[in-house]
Amino acid sequence: MRLVLVTDAWHPQVNGVVRTLSNLRDYLIGLGDEVIMVTPELFFSLPCPTYPEIRLSLFTARKIRKIFTDTPPDAVHIATEGPLGIAARRYCVKNNIPFTTAFHTRFAEYVHARIRLPLKWGYAGLRWFHRPSRAIMVATPSLQTDLENRGFQHIRRWTRGIDTELFHPREKDAFTQERPIFLYVGRVAVEKNIEDFLNLDLPGTKVVVGDGPQRKALEKKYPQTAFLGMKEGEELAEIYAAADVFIFPSRTDTFGLVLLEALACGVPVAAYPVTGPLDVIGDHPVGVLDEDLKNAAIKALDIDPATCRDYALGYSWATSANQFKNNLVVFTDTRNNLLTPKSYKKTEEVGQ
């Protein structure tokens, strides 16, 4: 299969979407599929105002057309609703090319948090973007229910995976600060609600790993917190494993891949009972979900690390990639004649 995968979120960004797509690409290539990545690296781009880590691609139409005509795909997946996603959507709709999309991020809530754009306007734009999609892939059942209630259709499940060989329990010697260590990993931005964590009266030490537009302001406001910046690979895995509790203060994430990364390292989770944590953690004894985040953090200290690790092992990239492939619309393009689309044979969803 030759897949064109379009995403505005790509390296050097470090977030759950980029990690998901990177691992998906690598796994599919390992299966023998050809994956053509359409990312901001291929285009002239500018940094997004107030969020320079995100690149906004410009003058995309000609190159998008060339990619599709030079290497006609068997399937098209548009991962993000940014400039590249919109350009690829426009080309596919104009040329009657079936495609799938994914709902990775609650952009309506993110934009509302930044510029107070009404949520109903944001969701109207998202419904417009996803309406032609043959399958909108979502990670959790609660997100699926929420989107269906907002008028989205053709929703399919696509779970996430975890690299359990990289993320695993280790010696807790990465920190010399006072314990317990309460850790946050992710973008340092207003939509992540990090100040709910930083304002908690907790024993020990708070640690923040990640970068973003709020980092400098929060470092100045919370000098007792250790801000370590962006970390990746082995260094990130060592930091996870050295923590005592992973704090997830976001109320807007659609999944939270960092939850699985922490659990795989044997670190329990404290979070709000919202979409993402409710689906990943639920009532499993690997975390505490409570509107009182301090109470959740303290209670999570008593959770068995081995239970967390065992639970995370139930999520694999094989399961995630197979679900993704089953959701694709595969077509044949010969001499510019698109034949009737067909889906991959549906298999039972696992890992949920």
C-alpha cells in the first residue's frame, strides 16, 4: 500500500501527535507499506503567532498537486486541520479522492483559551473540515460520543500505542531533589492547564518537562518548580521512571499519550476525570481521577508500580497500526480513474 499522510504537526515539535504519527509511519514501513509524509518540512513556512514551535505552511497548492500526481496513492490520511490539511482536503474534494481524517486535538477549546473565539464557531469549522472524510479516527469512546453529540459522523476508533522497550521501570536516581517527585511532561502552554498543578500544595518537588509559550512566565512565577525543558528518548524515559507520580492537569486532551508513557515506566497517574484520563485510566488501579487534583496526587503515591507497568503492556503499536489500516479507504488510481473505494477488512478492535 502507498499511503499519503498529511500533517501540519511534525518534527521538531515534540508532542503526542508527532510521536503517534512517527511511530505509525515506522511501523507501516516495517510492514512493507510505502508512506509518503507531507509535512511543513516540504514547504515554505512561518512560525505560528504566539506558538513559534508550530510552523504554518504557505503556497502549498502546486506541491500538493505534484505529490498526488507523481506518486498516486492507494490511500490518503489527513491528520491535522492546519494549512496543509486544508490544502490536501481541497485537492481531494476537487478531484473526488476519498480520504480519512483524525481528531487529535481539541482546537476549538485551544483557540477559545487563547483568543476567546466561541466554541460553537470553532466546532462549526471543524465539522466543515471533517465532513467529507470517509472515517474520522478518534482515540477514545468518550471523544467519539462527544463528537457525535456535536454532529460529527463516520467516526471510527483508533487507539494509541506505547514503546514499552524504551519506556520501562528503572532506578529512581535521575533526581536529587526532595521526594516525592511529582512530574508533568508535555507542552508548556495555557491549554494544558499546568498552573492547576503548580498551585498545588504538595510535599516534595514538582518537575515540568517540556517547552512552549508559557515556559518563561511560569519559571519566573514558580521558582520552586524544576523546569527541565524539552527531553526525548532515553533521557525522557529515565525522567519518567524516576518520578513518583505523574500529574496530568489538562482538561482538553483527546487522549494523552504521556499517560501511557508514565504507566509503562511504572509511574501512577493523578488527573481530572475528563476525556483522556477517563478512557486511558478509567477505574483501573493505575491512577486516581479526582476533581481535587491534590487528593488524587497524594492517593496515587500508594499505587503499585508493577500494576502500572502491566497495564501499559496492553497497548502496542501493532494494535494501533492495524486499527489505523482497517479504517483507511483504499482505492486504485490508474490513468486518473478512481475505482470504487473499498475499506480494509474490518477486524475486532482490541486494546480499548
